[in-house]
Amino acid sequence: MTLLVENPAGLDHLTPPGHPERVERLEEINEALSAPEFDSLTRMIAPMASESALLLGHPQDYIDHVRARIPESGMAGLDPDTWASPGSWEAALRGVGGCLAAVDAVLAGTHRNAFVATRPPGHHAERDRAMGFCLFSNVAIAARHALEVHGLSRVAVVDFDVHHGNGTQDVLWNEPRALFISSQQIPLYPGTGAASERGGSNNVLNLPLPPGSGGIEMRRVYQAQAFDRLRGWQPELILISAGFDAHVDDPLANLAWTEEDFAWLTRSLCDIADEVCAGRVVSTLEGGYDLPALAASVAVHVTELKERGA
Ligand SMILES: [Zn+2]
């Protein structure tokens, strides 16, 4: 079975007019996943994460800083790109909590895999710094939850968002039980993600992709560098930071992936999960800013998960 974790509170996280990371992203995804072919998904509303869960990724003073910046009305900037509105605290905590609940369900065996449809995204949030539309490092916290709370020995995070997952990398840099694999367009925001960044214990693999490259180059790079590394790690759980802004139609980047490329990559990661960890995959939404491309890409991604979860 495949679990769909929904975060309606994500609709109350507001950003200024014209901001690409907007409420309509989640509305479009919810609409796409309400199609009859997704009726077989188990659905749950993301619960609030506890503060102790946030501490798996961030120090207390950063958590206090974010909470203090949440405005009582209007919007407040956490950095030039990253905004908070009165609903952002609940949206962000339910985003983290949704990831943790998905990990709990997949490790309990009630579901083979899961997708967490949430905003704000998380992979740019560093240990002590909000940036890139992200408040808390959702997927890195989920990885550490699997290690610390469930006692796993090894987890892997694969981030195929077009931007480098600098926040996830920062949180997991000194976590030798977590392998972080991230593909990204280089050069592009946030400027990190070179192949020379390898983690505190050679536990990070960065896969730079040149502007203009498409699915052929992506498949070549993943097949040559990522898949054997992932298999060899023997993770007990694979987490995916699923950003869909490498799509050819996306306005924030210059890669040329199609829905079929996202389907291929999802299938390939599920194949490896089948081999090494009984199919256990937890995928969480990150970016994706062309609304039709985002909705279509999420639909093919969840379709692949659903077919594996059946
Ligand atoms: Zn992105």
C-alpha cells in the first residue's frame, strides 16, 4: 500500500504576490491527486511535529528564532527569498510531522511507500539558517528520526530537485549512518553541490548537471554514479527529496527533464529499494514551479509509487 500524507495547513503558508513558492502549487497537486486513479491511496493528514523532533535537525536557538519571526499578521522575511505568515508555523511543523508519520508507517510495514505533499519545502534549510523558501529541513529530520527513534543503522536520501539540497547536506554532513545523494544544475542557486563536497565521512555524493541537459544526461549520470553507490550502502530506508523543477517547463532553472524522466527515476529508485530494503521509500515534495508541469510530474511520481505499493 502507498500512503499519501496531505498537509492542508500548507495552504495557510503565504508568500508575497509573484513569489514562485505559492499556495497554488499545493492546490494543483491536491487536484491532480484527487483523480480516480489515486483512490486506492491511503490518505492521512500530517500531524504536528514535536519540538524535540525539530531538534533532530536544528539547534534550539534556531527553532526559537523561526518561531519569533512568525508574524501575527501579514508576512515577515526570514531571508530575501524565504517568508513566513501567521500560518507558517503550523504548516512547517505539520510538514515535518508528515515526514515523520510517513517514516513511522513505512517502517511499521503498514505501507510499502509514502508520498508527503507539503509546503513549505525543506531541503535548503540548514541547521541554523532558513533559506530558499525553506524553514525546517524536513527530509534530513526524517532521516535522523529513522536512525535515532527507530534505531536503523543506515538510511539514504536521494534529492533530485534541480537545486542543490544544501540544507539536507548540512544536517547530514556529520551523520555517518546517512548517505546523501543530490543531483542539481550547476551553476544555479544556492551555489553549492560540487562533486568535491563529499561529507564528513564520504557520505555525500553530489551529481552536478550542466544547464540545458535533459533526461539522457540525467539517466547517464545516475546509472554511472548513483545507483551502485546507493545499492552498496545497503540502506534500510530510502528517502526522496522530490523536487520537480528540473522539468523543461520550469521557470527557475534550465534543465530539460520530462514527466517520463521523473517516472524513470522513481522506478529506478523503487527497483533499488526492492533489492535492498523491502521497497521502503518515503518521498517528500520539494520544489517545482510551473503548475501544470508540477501537477503532471507529481502524478507520474505517485503513480510509480502506487504501482510498487500495490
Ligand atoms: Zn528546487
